[in-house]
Amino acid sequence: MQIFIQGFTDTFIENNIEFFLQLFTNIFETDITIGDIYDSDLLLVNNYDNNGLLENKIWKYTFLYSMGNALDESYTKYDCVLCQQKCYDKIVQFIDNNVEEMVKTIKNVLYKPYPNIQCIYNICNPDYEPVRFDRLNKMYLSMGVQSYNCVFHSPTYKHTITKEMIDTYVNNDLVKHQRNGIGMKKSEISLFLNYKAILEHIYNKYSDGLFLIFESDVIEITEDIKELYDFINEMYTKKEDWDLIHIGKDASNSNYFGKSYCEDPLPYRFNPNLPGIPDTFIEDISNPNDKYRLVRKFVTRCCDSFLWNYKGIVSFLNYMNENIYYNAPFDYYLTQFLETNLAFKHYWSLNTFFIQGSNYGVIPSTIQQDRD
């Protein structure tokens, strides 16, 4: 395959051509050489194309290299843009010292199974959970998701959590009296740290967009998963109106149309005293005639499968940076956040696409049976 390069100085080409040829060879998994405009399948231009090259012929893929210049809407004409900005849509942050990461990110941009999803993140470490890792990859292949569309990011696991770490993150164990002396578990602390690490990874790499974040025991609902594509596209049209949507099926037949908060005592409060939260259910960005309906909730349904909005990630990550103690499991921590940050809009989808395998007894739990 050949690439036509336009707009670069001779010095730049001389100093960087080997890097670019190797980059594109890795992306397309075939040898890439420099060609002329007539024989090339790929186009790489420096800054914006002022010579009509985009319209001159039908290219397989077009790339814009734009360093130091602000992007305008013209960038959307290209298949991929390499620049200094954080990633979003077709934009890939140029990192010349990490070719492997750039290749994966560019392939994700070019071959997205869900065009409105920036990336799919998994709280799963292949070394610590090899069986779950393999099962997730098989699930993704059945969904048309490739390895470059996913990130598996879990720097900790329960056996890596030390007593010193527990002392750092737990200053007032709120569940010890509820669990016959068993306080916050190492696996629960690990989940907090891994979730925060994923949110930080997204924040540092991306500037906007929608993201899927899954726990390692998530399983697709075979008869419903085919609707996920259209669901995401519909949620994208409403992305200014929500921060977080749970898209998994619960195991307890929750009352979707009851009160929008939890009436039961929770580890951090006994009775709900929640000014500003109405007693009735809230359906404010969908209606009963819609194909995909959302009900706003100030309590988690589960944390296994979430569709996150970037602005929601920023908001919750800021909260985690300010509230550094994990005195109750993650779902309670998130519920407390929802009850005290009323501008954050969290929804349960009536349409569900995944189950949490450990809650349904399909996959052994790596948390519930732990004693420490």
C-alpha cells in the first residue's frame, strides 16, 4: 500500500519519514511506501489541504497532521487527525515516543464498532483475572469489538492491597457493624482504586465523548445486545442532558417508577433527609412512547455496566479526589455522591443489555466470599 504525502518540508520528511512509514505499516498491517497521488491509497497532509487533494480522488483513508495550529471544523473531513490536543472523535494526540499506543488509538478511531463511543474500558487485569479476561474478549468478538477498541486497566487486585493501604483509604469503617465484624475488604478497596485509575486514564487522554466502563463479570444479554448500537446513537443525541446511564439488568426487580432515591438505611445515613430530591419518579429526557426510556435515579442499580459522559467523568473524578476515604463499598459511595450532587444526572435505562454474572450466580464472585 502506498501513501501520498503533501505539505511537509524536505527537512521534516528526511527526519521523520521512517517513523511515519512504520506507524502506518503497523496500523494497516502491511508494508507502506511513499507513492504519487495517482497510485496511493492513503493521504497524509500537513495542516489543511489547500490543493483540493481530498476531492481529487477517492482515498481509502486520509490523515491530517497539525502541530501547533488550532483545529477548525475542517478537520472533520479527514478520517484521522494527528495533533497535540487530547483525543476526541477523529483527533489522536500525537505521541512520538509511544508508537504502540498511537497505533491502537488510531485503529480505534478508524474501525469503531460503535461510532459514538470513544473507547470501551474494563476493570479487569489479564494477569490477575485470566479467565474473566478471556471471556470478555470472546464476548467482544461476538459484538464486533476488537482488542484496539478496548482498554483493560486495573493496576491493583485484592492481593496487592496492604494493611497500610487500607489504613490510608479507610478512616471510619461504616460496614463493620453490619457484617459481623468484617469491615471494608481488600477487594472492595481495589475496586475503588481501579475505577479511579480508569477515570483518570480517560481524563488524561480524552477531551470529550461517551465511554463504556464494565466490571470484569459483565455478560451480554444475547437477545438484547443487538439494540446497543441504536441505543448509544440515541443517547448521543441527548448527551448534553445526562452524565451517567446504567445499562445493565438488576437482579432484584427494582421499582423503576417508585421513588427516585433509596428509602432504606445506608451505611453513611440512617434515614433519608434529601432536600431537593422529589418523592416521585423522574422521567425528564424520555417519554413513555420512546423506544429507549430513561428514569433518573439518585441511587445505583448496579455498577457493572455504565455508559459514561465525559463531563460526568470529570465531575465524579473531582469528587473522588476530594473524598479520599472509602468507608463503604463503591455502590454506596456512588449513591452518596448522587444524593449530594444534584446537578449530576444519573439514569437507569429501561432497556438493558448486560447482566452482572456474579449477581446472577453465573460467575463466582471475587468480592462477596472474601473475608478480608
